[in-house]
Amino acid sequence: MSETPTQSPHRLLLVGIDGVRLDMLTRIPTPALDRVIASGFLATPLVDPRNITVSGPMWATVLSGLWSDEHGVVCNERPPGDGIHAPDFLSRILRRRPTSELFAAVSWAPLASRVGCGPLVNPETVECFVAECGPETVEDYIRADAAVAEYSVRRLADEPVRAAFVYFGEADEACHEFGVGGEYETAIRRCDAHLGKLLNAIDARLDSDEWIVIVTTDHGHVDAGGHGGDSLVERQVWIACSEPNLEYELRDSAEIASVSVRVTTGSRAALPTW
């Protein structure tokens, strides 16, 4: 389908890598993430005090563009009693452009299925792939993240995808199990390698569509592993974006925290102008 003059030529890939501390990005090689930053920028905001530093509320914020007091997700274990109060950005795109091809591929089930606080992406409106992750050990996440990467590469390489959300969880679980150290570093490298496969799939496409790639995390970790508190290492997050013209939307500020969807729901990357 050709774009009209009022339509955006951009496609969007939002990648979530759970639980990666900012300081790790300078301590270990992350060549795929560096590719994104080199094309655009890295923002390093803090999580707003309205959110606690746990995955459910934070990914709900990333996906909806709202804080916990607005979207209603306050923990990992259960959804709001009256349902999540805000649609995810993929559902918003689909509402505005019903023919859009979209997908979410994740290794943490609550993101896209009715488990725990989920679904944070609505599986009734968006095609969702949830990789089997068993009891969620590091080894389970290694397998599940690999399945997410394989599925996403196939979709991104061969299909007319308008926007996608892809999530990798190994790094977070590695820090929970082992703390900040070699296992955590290895997990981050592996997640970065998955990101590299996604970027390569986009680069190999035969069309001339331009892609905006956003990569973000939801929280940090204390040295011993763990999060949910108010320390700087837990509240410090980061957002990498391949589109330099969007930097003004993501200047370092406690007010924007990790709301990468401030871009995805408000910019030419995903919603009209079309």
C-alpha cells in the first residue's frame, strides 16, 4: 500500500530489554545498541516517583505513555480491578489505521497474555507471540528470548510490518539470580546480539521504508540484584532512538522517565498525520 502525502513513511520497532543498568552500557560491548545510538541518540532519564521500579507498572508506562496513577498497573501480580485504563501503542495505531500489520513478541507472559498484571498489549487486537518460559530461570529466558528473536526476525524480514514491540527478559533474570557480575554481563551481551539480528533483518528488507528503532529498559538493579526501591541505580533508565530529530522529545528529565511511547504515540513514527 503506497503512502499518501499526509502519511508517514516510517515504520517503528520498539525493543524492550528488561532490567539493564545504564552503567553496564559503558562497561561491556553492546555493538547493536551502539548502532542505534550512533544513528540517533541516547537519553538517560529517571523513573518518575509515580511508578515503582518493577516491570509491570514500568512496561505499562512504556507501552501506554501514562504513569501508574493513570494506567492503573501497580504491581506484577494482578491487573487493575477495573482493567488497564489506557490502550497500548500498537492498539492505538490499529484504531487509527485498521489495515496496519503489527505484532508483539515477548518472553515475559504478562506483557501479552492474561497472566499476572497482564495483558499489557491487548492480544485481542494485536497479534502476539508469547514464548514459553517455564519457571523463568536464566536458562528458560535464554531459550525464550531466542524464540522471540527468531519469530521477530522472520516477521521483520519478510512482512509489511508497520510497527512492532519486541521484548527480551534474560538480563533482568540474570541480575536477580546472580547480581551485577559476569552472568549479568553475558546476558546483556546476548540480548544485544538478539537486537543485532532484528536490525539486520530490517536492513536486509527489499523495500525502501524508513524505520525508527527505539530501545529501552524498565528499571535498573542494586548490585546484589533486585529492584523495586528508590535508589538511583534502580530509577535510572535509558532510551536509545535511531531518529535524531526526535531527541527533543526525550531530553533527560524525571518528568519523562522511560516513556518512550511519548515518541511512539505522538510522533510521525507511528500515528498520523496519516
